[in-house]
Amino acid sequence: MSDPADASPAGPDPNGAGPAGAPPRRRRRWWRRLAEMITIGLVAVLLAGLLRTFVVEPFWIPSASMVPTLGVYDRILVQKAFFSWPDVREGDIVVFSEPPLDHCPGPRGDLVKRVIALPGQTIYSSGNSIYIDGRRLAEPYLPRYDPLGLAIPDATSQHPYRVPAGEFYVLGDNRADSCDSRFWGPIKGTSIIGKVVLTFWHDGHPEFRRF
């Protein structure tokens, strides 16, 4: 004789289950929350990707070429949104793609330097100073322990060099340890990825400093 329970009609489970074979309500709520969390995570990743691609992008500094302004392993934020290379000004710190003529030893990839001369300007060095269109360039950002200024002779030390249209002459602040336009010439404006606007890690500590 069969158990009467085997013939019970399908219906709501007084313990919270739905029709026969359906998962309990608590299980459905758990799956709903999991799907919600996954969706939020995907949206966050998408927004972060869009932010990095079009707005700002973090970079880290692998060398000492920009000491003392930027130390090794410093973290910086580079502005990409509302950025246009014709708006770059003298003294700006920019990140740009590695120049094709860069044969210097050291880390490869994107580089960070300071803009010294703009398109159409003339640049030359005399003694420990740089002159832009005949004007001596004030450089308070240079290391105090570097009395040589340029440190390494370059083509601009012989006669005024005129920066071509659409290009920028860039140097590292740490001239004694920087491979820059003195070696591979000016960079194209179209190679500039963005302008450094903030450091959020400096000398091994959190530090928020705007440029």
C-alpha cells in the first residue's frame, strides 16, 4: 500500500518552498543577490576602464630621471580628458610614448619628462643655464646637488636649436641621469598621452600633490 504522502497534490510548501521541485525562496534570494553583486562588479570594472581610457590614468615612475620632483616608484595621475597637445605649456610634466629613436638603456615604454621648449621656440645652453628665445630659463625644480645643470653636452649647447612645428623639447629634472631630447630630439605632440596633474604616492608615502 502506498504512502498517502506520495499522492499529495502539488502546492505551496508551508516551509517556504514553491511548487514541487522549485528551490526555496531563500535560495532564490541568494541567487538574486549574487547576480546583483556580479552586475555591480561588471559595471564598476567597465566604468574603471572608461575612466582610465578617457579621463585619468595612473602611472608609476621606474627611474630617477625626474628626481627630486618625482622619485622612483612614485605614483602619478595623468589627465587625458579635455587634454589637447596644442595646450601644453612650458614647464608642464607630460607622459608620452617612447620615441622611435630612443636607444638609451633602462626601462622601455611610456616616458615622463618636463616640457622645456615649445614648437617654434629656440633653445640653447650656456654654462649651467638653458635659454629659450634668448631668455634664461628659471629652473627651481633642478636637484640642489647637481651643479652642472645640463650635465651632459648636447646639440643645443653649440647654437640655438629651433623646435620644429608640432614638436616639444623635453628634459628630465635630474639631468645627470636622464635620457631625453638631448639624445633623441624633440617629441611629437601627437605622442603625448597626457599631462601629470597629481602625485598620490611620493618617497614611499601617500602624498597628494598637484602640478
